[in-house]
Amino acid sequence: MDTQVRPVASVAEFRAAMAVNRAAWRDAYADILPSARLDAMTVPDGRDLQERYEHATADGAFLVAVDPAPGAVVGFADAAWGDDRKAFCERDDAELRALYVAPERQGEGVGTSLLAALDDRVPVRFDRLVLETFEANDDARAFYEARGFERVGSSGFEVAGESYPTAVYARPR
């Protein structure tokens, strides 16, 4: 795998990551979320894109996987620590907020590389990396379990006003 993993370098790369997000959601959640919700997903543009980019990159924890030949973004990962984490996180936890790989690049090690690089960027004072994934997302659960994450609880994620059960995972750092 020749893919480079690094901090997102521009608004254009961030927009490309959001396009990967949309494609990955449509692929992974087709049997979990209503198709109308997946069809309604858009890639941000204009001021919304700029604001999301500035928020996501404020702490340097938004990484992209870039295929160097065409320069295409093929995946991304995002983490949070401090006050910006979800309620299931404990004081010494960093949260893995998102890890998505373009459907056509899944199974090539891109996700594993993103996860390792993101874990390296989390400040050492955080003892665990914690995440949630849809309960019904067997592929994601298997991916994280194969990389040392253990299920530590349950939660819920709201999409378009409807709550979906999630599994919470953690891994010591």
C-alpha cells in the first residue's frame, strides 16, 4: 500500500474526505439507515465547508489517507479529546469520532494505517481510545475487535430524529 497518511492539508482535501464519508455511509449503512437519509447526504460547500474544516482541523487530529499517484483522498480519521467528546468517554479517554475508507479501497490496509497514525497523534495523557459504531454494523465491529478494541458498553446515535443502538468500544493505548 503506497497510501500516505497525514493531517489534512487544505479545504479541498477536507471536501474530498467528506465525499469519502458520503460514499462510505451509503455503502456501510445501506441495511441500517433509511435510504432517504443516505440519499439526502450531501458534501458541504461554501461557508459550511470552511467552518467544518476549521473546526475539524483545530487540534490536528483530522487525518487523511492520500493515494500519491492521482493525489486522491481515499480515507480519513478524526479524533477528539477534552470537552469535545461524547458522554460515554471518561476523563482520560480520547474519542475516535470517525474512520472511513472509500468502499473501493477497503480491505487494503488503509483503515489500519489511519487508525495507527491517529493513535500516534493523541496526547500521551489519554489512556484509552474509545469509539462507538452502529450495533448492526458487523463489519466495523469486526474491524475494531481485530485491532484490539473490546466492547465496553452501549449507547445510541441519532440520525434524522431517530435513535439507533450503538456499541461502544475501547482499547488501551
